[in-house]
Amino acid sequence: MPIQPASISVVLPSYNERENIVEAVERITETLGVQLFELIIVDDNSPDRTWELVESLHHPKVRLIRRMDKRGLASALADGTNAAKGKYIVWLDCDLGIPPEDIQKLVDRLDEYDVAIGSRYLPGGMDTRHWFRAWLSVVFNFYTRLLLGWDFRDWTSGFAAARREVIERVPLSSTGFGEYFVQWVYECKKRKIRIVEVAYRYGLRKGGVSKTDGSIKTFLKLSVQYAWRVLMIRLGRLSPKV
């Protein structure tokens, strides 16, 4: 069954994304067309005034959530997905490292599955960032597969589409950075939610400065946090709302 008109909510977390946000909005709306119900941009009061640029678009499908007292990727996505009203909810970064056109590949699978997740590690998928950064992601995913399940490939994807009832049943954690995604996938798998991975090519952000790729020290610190959280998930120390 094809996806119905005005049924998809897309959530974009934003912090200093002025160089990318307009193109992201344009490409998402062009890709989804009449299927798009709303595009929720959760901006953490960006110093580059991304929120102001979003407001100036006066786009009929765009909803801006400007957060004055909260920060962080996980909490932004939790707030955005909880606010979404569409039948299907999609989230991805707005830095254009994930091609917005690939959203369609994911939502097309929601007639058969409850969740569709973009994967760099299926045939046809690829991580085109600097080799060291891409290699570290492979290593971490190998570690996560050993602890949480070999049948899932891209535990740190961060690119997903889900039926709204899945988000209501398994909400995104609001703590940490990208490790929220590992926890969410694991909880979905435990609850026998139907998940499919879909190949896509992941690359560097198109403009602006990455919050992680620009600093090996920051990335290694995050990797330790990820590894610890995966261990806690495996030991049953975390609930889906943590």
C-alpha cells in the first residue's frame, strides 16, 4: 500500500546549521511532496541564528521548536518525535551527510515493516567520510553487534523511519548523544517490532562544522560513552526512557 498524502513527519535536530538548513528543507519537501505532513526543526537556540533563518522561510509545512534551556542531539530528537503528529515519523541530521532523497527508500518499506533504518553496512551502502572516522564506526558497530545482536548491522545509523505507534510504545531516550539510537533499536528488537535495514551512502556534512568529525578527541570521548552505554544496555541496567 502506498504511503498516504500528508502522513509523514520529518524531524531535524539543529545547532549552527545555517549553511545547510534551507537546502535540507527544500530537498526534503521536494522528495516527499504531498506525502509530507510536517517538517519539525528542533533548534537549540543556535548562536548562528539558524532558528531565525527557519522563521524567515515562512514555509507552510515547517514547525520550529526553538529550545532556550536544553541542549543535545538525543533530547532534541526525543522532543521532536514526541511532538510529531504524522502517521509515520522520520528523523535524520540536517547537515546533508545523509541524502534527504533517501527518506523515500525508508518510508516505502513501512507498508511491510514497523521501522526502516538506513544502513551503511548492507550491499549498496557506504560510509564515505575520512577513512579513520569510518573505520572507527566499523569497529564500534562490530563491538555492539557482539554484545547486542549479530543480526543487525548499523547500530549507530541515526537515520530511521517508524510508525508513530512504535515511538509511542518505545520513545527515544533523551540522554546522551548518538548512543540513544543503539538503545532504541535494542528495545525495538526486544519487543519484536518488525525492523528492516535499507542501504544508503553516508558522507561528510555539506557545510558548517561537525560536532564530532572535526575533533578526534571529542569523537574518542563519545566512543567511550557509547561503549559504556552499550554494556549497560546488555546488562539490563537501562530502560527505554533513560
